[in-house]
Amino acid sequence: AIMGIGINAIAILRANRNVIVPLWGAFLGVDETVITATFTVSALVDSIMFLASGGLMDKHGRLAALIPTLTVMPAGIIIMLAWQTVPGFVVGACVLGLGNGFGAGVVMTTGADLSPNQNKADFLGLWQAIANIGTAAGPFIASGMTHAIGVSASLWTTAGIGLAGAAWV
């Protein structure tokens, strides 16, 4: 239960990344091709981190991946909010990808670490269901905040959830 809350913070950040990057780009008036290219570069930065993330977790433990993921991803969002230009959008989105890359594999690896010797499959199924709560909730949080208060509120809320998750874990 304790780790489920932190894992859901990551799941919300990851799900909202797919929503807020194009949404924020459109809000800033960034050309659609630049938004697409930015999202692609952000995903490339994310992918480049896969090997480093595994090594980091193996050498320094799961928190060494959880904390950077839960702090660097919100930092990317805050950069986009503070630097409201095309370069700020691109840099912020890439930092968001970097943060996500720090946590490559951390959800399932942590689940495997916590799983009991008996009934591993049952535990891992429940673990994945818990993590999927955040994946499902994230876009609802972003769209609700966008509707109620505005686009920047959805970004601030997402960043806040990530930082609260970092404090929690």
C-alpha cells in the first residue's frame, strides 16, 4: 500500500505526459509539427535512459530510480510553465522524457521485489492493477483541471502530484 501510492504518482505523471505535452504546445501556439517532433525527441531521450536506469536500480536500489523520476519529471513540467516559449517547451518536454527514463522498469521491478515467495502471480496482478489506477486517473485529473481552472492548472497539478509522490516514497 505504501509503495502503491508512490507508483501511482509515477503512473499519473506518465499518463499525463501524453496529454500535457501536446496540450501545452497547442496552448502556447506551437506549430503541430514542432509539437510532434518535440514529443518524439522527448521519447528518444526517455529511451536512451533505459540501460542507465537498469544499472542505477541494480547498483543503488529502487529509490535511486524512483526519486529522480518523481522529481525530474515535475521539473520538466515546471520548465515548460516558467519558460513559455518554443525553446522552453522543447527543453521542458525533453527533461520530462529524461525523468521518465530514470524510472524505466521501476514499477514492475519494485513489484517483483515486493512479491511474496508464494502466489507471486496473484500479487503481481494486483500490483499492476494498483499501478493502472494512476494510469487511468491521470488524464481525468488533467482534463478536469483544464476544464475547471485552465491548462496551466493541469500542468501544476501534475507536477505537484509528482513532487508529493517523491516526498511520499
